[in-house]
Amino acid sequence: MRVDEINNDIRLFRLGIHKSSSIKFLPGQWLDTFVPTVSKPGGFTLTSPPSAATSLGPYLELAVQKSPTNPPAAWLWSQPLTTTAARPELRVRVGGSFVWPPRGTDLAALRRVVLVAGGVGVNPLVSILAHLAEGDCPYDVQFLYSTKAAAGLDAEGILFAERLASIYGREKVRGRLRLFLTGLDAASGWQGATLPCNEMEVSFEPRRITLDDIAEAMGPRDEHASAVVYVCGVPSMTDEFVQKLTSAGGLALRPEQVLCEKWW
């Protein structure tokens, strides 16, 4: 197990896979994680792509939010950051239906994928994006990510900001990454500002994502039928966007075009 601290609230856990084990999963799924001394497992979304579990030095990656009242999360957070510390073996079980590819979708007719993340809702979507970036991705992939700005606008303190910027910067997928940073004073001249990420300058907006942003990401209305939208964030955000995306007064997408998962 390798433990990396992203900020005061999030740590990345890279779990090595025993050579006698074989774990398969779909991008977007979660991992029931059984830790010592805790009877019930903790459910944590896999942030690594499936290929990482079958590569040389196979691993599973989890981004875990600090939660002292969640026993499995608290146990993981109790593990030392040093890479030389001895680690106990953990039992895990794969689950979840918020996955790529979207079930019941004709992939041959699909043209655009829109990924909408709020806070740690980025976790399953970064796994999906990394998976799409590994092959010859035929889709236009738009990634909208809203999260709290890190102290000093440090990209390293924003979960997966540098990883996302690297995927788009190396043109592993066609499309665009848009960052929306909260906790900033919108009246303080942030419009047009950029965030340095892996020697790249990524523009951001000092506000939350709106329905208009998603509509723009989907392209012309006559192309909406060939798109799917994944939304993952806190329940209030997820419920609002799903309702507006599928209602007649919103974008009027078919329900099967909109996939969602809620984070508490």
C-alpha cells in the first residue's frame, strides 16, 4: 500500500494486488474494502483504470476523504504516509453500476461523452477518462470539474487536477477540460485566470457549474441525441442536473442518456 496526501481532506491509496489474485472491474465501479478490526466494509470508488490491475506491478487506487466517523476510512487514514511501513493485507469486493460503457447505449452511434464532477465526485469519472485515453478514443470527451480551490491555487492540492490536465495536454482524448473553482471571490479579477498544471496553464472559472455549461459541452442541439452525460457529486447537485437534463423545460435528454451517482 502506498499513501499520498493530496490535501488536508483527501489521501490517495494505491493497493498492490497479490500475485495469486485476479481482480476485474469496469471504469466507474467501487470497491468494498474490508479493513482489520472493522466488521463492515467501506465503499470507495476506484480511481485507477482497469488496466492498472493487470499491468506489471498491478494495483488498485482509491481516493479517500477524511472521515473520522467512518471506521474503514478512519483506519485507512491511520496508515503512515511512509512507503516503507509494513501493511496488512485487505480483502476487497467490486461493485457498482455507474460504469463505462453505458449500458443499453449503441456505442457505434455515440459521438460525445460529457463528464460532470462535483468535488470528490471526480473519482469514478477520472477512472472512466483514463480508460478512454488508453485506446484510440473515437468520442469527443468534455470534462467539467467543480471543486474547492486549494490554498494558494496549488494544483497539487486539487484532487486529480494535474492528472486530468496531463491527459488533455497530451491529446490522449479529443475534447476539453473545464475547471470551476469555488471559494474564490468572483469580484477579485479571477476571470481569465489560469491554474499551472504539469507545465500547462489550465483556465478556470470562479464559480459552480451551471446547466448552460453542460449544454455548451454537449454541442449543437441537433447532436444531443448522440451524447451521454455522466454526473457525479453531492445529492443536491446530482438531483438538480439530472432533473434539468431530462425535463422538457431543460435539455430534454432521454433518461438513458444521463447516468448519475451521488456522494455524501
